[in-house]
Amino acid sequence: MIQLILGEKGKGKTKILLDKVNSEIKTAHGNIVYLDKSTKHMYELNNRIRLIDVSSFALESSGEFVGFILGILSQDHDLEQIYLDSFLKISLTDESTVNGLLDKLAAISEKYKVTLVFSISINSSVLDPKFKENIIAEL
């Protein structure tokens, strides 16, 4: 399953994402990964959550980003949830291609039984209507 936190830049999406991941780790039976564009939020995360600074991996396309996600999944069979802040920047996509990428990630989520939670700096009107049910917060 994918879950989406939407809103304009600076509206508080990261705070909601951090609160959610720190809450979920308390009841998680598997591992949780938090992907970010830096290590800025390292001390705001529970120490049981694995933080990955995606900027250190020099991804150049959204296709490489999908491969990166699959690589994480292949290395941790106990992975339960992946959180991703700044989705558009990290995944190297934009408003015109976000729906196609979300389709791919939703299929990966279902196949590997992992929950993917993204904060995305867009308005819900940009999303395909099928993703409306995946919105957990819109600011």
C-alpha cells in the first residue's frame, strides 16, 4: 500500500511524516527505512529506524530511483515500511510524471508487501483520481 502526505513546500509535511514513522516503529514487527535528501532529521528519528541519505547515491533518473527502492527491498526481507520525504526531489520526477511513478511504486508495494509513505509537494488535483484514497494528509 502507498500512503501520501500532500501539500505545498513549507506547510509541515515533514513533521507529519516524522511523527508517523516514530509512532509506527513502536508497533512494527519488521524493519522501517526513512529516505531523505540529507541527514538533517537524523536526531528526530527513533534509533531503530534506518535513515538513508539518498543524495549520496547520485541517482540520475526516476528509473534509477525505482531500482534503488528495489535494491533496498532485496537486501531486507524483514522490511515492513519505507518512508520518503521530499518525494519529487529524491525520485527525480515532476508533476507531469508523478502518476506513472506512483503506479510503479504501488505495484512494487503490493508485490513485496511493504507500505510506502511519501511526502509530496503537490496539490491533490495533480494526482490521478485512483490515488485519492491513498492520501492520509493534505496541507
